[in-house]
Amino acid sequence: MPRKVVCRELGGPESLQLESFAAVPLAPGEVRVAVQAAGINFPDVLMAAGEYQLKPPLPFTPGMEAAGDVIEVNGVDGVSVGDRVIVKMRHGGYADQAVVTASQLTPLPSTFDYAEGATFLAGHGTAYHALIDRGQIQPGEVLLVHGAGGGVGLAAVEMGKMLGATVIAAASSEEKLAVAQARGADHLVLYGREPFRDAVKRITDGRGADVVFDPVGGETFENSVRCIAWGARLLVIGFTGGIGLARTNLLLIKGASVLGVRAGEAVRRNPALGKERLKALLAWAEAGKIRPNVSHRLPLEDYAKAMRLLVERKAIGRVALMMR
């Protein structure tokens, strides 16, 4: 029987359970996918703890993205048994099988394996929405990426460099910075070595960063406001380091903007944005210009360990659960 990870009570990764389930018949318009890999995302952890903006009714299965093979179709045009696909969902990915609609499927790039496909659209989609839709980054601008060893951070490093920016990658370890450099970072800042705001001013001869990509928040956000150029855009991706406060006097003096980034919600409100984003991401993937860095691939039964890798910031890039 197929298996899935189930959240029956809110809490940490160890409170989840691995259970078998019976596959149900497909309704018209549905597709069954044999999941080969599922990506681990920080919102999965928050959702299981009841700390995310989306609160599914219990019980539910975490997992926002997966990749696998279509094994059954009921009255759906354009989808065939045997298709290799990426599956987009709000939850349900940590399972051997997923029942979805055709609109949730994207062809798996020919350059990717299943783990890369399952860790692609959330991170790189967020980076695209942040840098292009919200930040409107231009060639020659300076991009400061915080948490550059994480999944969305590395995606931003890779994409920012591809778009012509000078990329400053900031991370907590030399190992993470080495991967960021391999993905195109021009300058590396180790958090523990010197205050990053001093490093940014030194690197830019006092001018500061034009765009700040910040999934960390807290003091990192607050100090970022002190190393920005005129007209800077500060992109709020998340709060893994706590909630930061924006000093409005500094924003006024620099003519700066603070922009919230919600890639999924933006598409739900304006589907045309999603179509353009997906078209660009798939083209870049097929051309070999972008690729997730999957540092850990663990079996489904190690779901708690996999989630902890993100919580404890031990992953470099992405973590994937492998079903087979």
C-alpha cells in the first residue's frame, strides 16, 4: 500500500506519523502521480506546527512540491500515463502517490532528475517573483543575498547573476559560501567574520546595495537598512531569524522601498504572472542556466530528520525525500 506522512496534531516534525493509505478512484478531471521525490520547504515545518498563514484542517499531509510519473488519468486532455512531471500543491507532497488536477502539473525539465524537479519551483519561483516582479533588478545593480546557503538564497544568487547583477552572498559557513560562489556569487560575506553591513559598504565603496534579498529577517533586516544605496528595494522573503522592524527615517533618507514577497499568493491573485514565470523558469532550466542544489536526499521514513535539516540550517540549498 502507498504511504504518506500525516499531521494529526500540531507540533514539531517528530509529531508527524508515517501511515499507509488506500488509493481511491479518480474523479473526472483528476490525475494520479507516483511520487518519486518531494521537496522539503520551511513552510511545511511551520504548517505542521500551526504557525503558517495557511492552516489546513487536521489531519493533512505536508509537502508543497513533488516530482514523479503519471500513472493514471481520468478524462484529462494533454496529460498521458508515463509523463514525468513536477507537482505543485499547497500540501500533500510527502506521499508515495498524489491525486491532483492537470493545472497542478508541470513537465519535468529534461535536464533534471526527480529530486531536482521536486525542489525547483518553490525556491526558484520565489527568487523570480522577488527579483523580477517585485525588485525589478537591473543589470549592473548590486544584489545582497542573505541566507545564501539556503534553498531560496542560492536560487537568488544564481538568478541574480544570470540577470546581470553584482551578487554579494552572505551566509553562516565557509561551506555554504563555497556553493554560493560556484553558483555565481561575486563577493562572499561570512556572518561571523565581520558585520555584513560593514562588508557591503567596503565592497561597494560606501554606496551600498541596490536590492536586498532577505529570507532571514530580525536583526539581519534591520542592519540591511543601514547598508543600502539610494532607491534600494528591500525584499522581505521570510522571518527565519525573527521579525525585523523598519526604521522609517532611514528608508526616507535613502528613498528606499520595503516589498513583501509572496510568490504563490501573487499567482493566485494574478494567474498571468504565474504563466510568464513558469515559462521563463522552464526555459532557463532546459538551457542549463538554473538548477537546484540538493544537498540531502533521504528516504520518506526519514521525514523528521529531513525537516530538521532545514530547521537547524544544516542543508545547503534543498532537501528532498525519495520515495523509491
